[in-house]
Amino acid sequence: MAKPGVQFLRLCNILGLILLAANVAEPQKTPTSAGASDTLPPGYSTSVTGGIHDFDFYIGAWTVHSRGLKARNVGSKDWREFSSVICVTPYLNGGANVSEMYSPASGSSGLTLRTFDLEKRQWVVHYISNKTGQLDPGIFGGFDGSQGEFFGADVDNGQPIKARILWTETDHDHVHWEQAFSYDNRTWETNWISEMTRANPSSTCEEGHPNTKSH
């Protein structure tokens, strides 16, 4: 296990990357007019709040079975299935956490940084994929009991979208997660669904990272 000082330095490095790449992203303001260009997809809000301990349940290791649409925004019903592992490390007494994903089949990986804004009572979530090395604009939200909602603006294949992430803590050892995009500001298309099962951190992770040698 990494020493607290080493963990803090790792978090500082990640936070520095976030600030440099995103220039401190702010939630998109909800439009005040009722014009057609100001319509929002059902339930969309970047004002969803939560608590600093929302992600306590997620700390540790997870095996994940996912399915994602082969093509988005074309009405596709064809899905691809894949598996991955996730290792989640807490920082700042629960006020931040970093999760690292690794998919053995494709060799792809990704890093998610979640930080809790104490003043706004809101989580800010950023993701970086090893395929692009680019930081996404971030989503904002929190949990109400076992249900989590997160929303934000992004770009998919050059087209502006609204993004929605929904979490359901089914029980102590199982989590349901899904991602949806809105391309028309009126409807959602779910494009990624994951079922997570708690795993043994000692065999799944090594110092907070997925143990690629065991997969």
C-alpha cells in the first residue's frame, strides 16, 4: 500500500493536470428563456447536489461487465460486450477519489477523478482515456440515497451533446451504471451500461492500480 504522502503527491499531480487542461470547468448554466434553442433533455440539471461520502461505497476493487452501442446517434440496436476491472482510491478524507479502469481484452484503460465541492455540495467528475489522452469537460451531480445523477455538456464526434450518468447502488457488492447522450436536447440515447461486482483488492489491484499481470 502506498504511503499517505505518496498518495497526496499523486492526487496533486492529477489535480494539476485537471487545472491546466480544463482551466477549472464550471457547470453549464441552465437557460432562463423558453426558446427552442434553450430546450433541455428530460431531467437535465447541473445543479444536482450530494454529500461528501457519496462514493464511500465505491472504494476498492470491481469487476465490470459492460455493453456499449456499436454506433451512436444512428438508431443502432447493436451492442458490443466487454469486461474490465476498476480500482478506486480515496483521498482527502472522502472528498476526492481516483478510479482506474483496465480492459484486458482491448488493453484500453482510463482514469476518473472525482472531487467534492464543499461550498456547492456537488461532485465534479472528469475522465481521461488512454486512447486520446484528452480530459473531458466534466459532469456534475451527486447521490440521493442509493441513486446518483450526473449531467454535463460535451462533444461526441464533433457534435455538441448533453451527457447523463446514472448510478444505482444495488447492494453492498453490486452497482448498476449507465451513460446516455442527448443530441437534440429533447431525448436521451443510452449508449453504455455496466454491471459492477465487488472484487478482492489484493488480487485485482496493486497500489491502487489494476493488476494487469493477473488478467
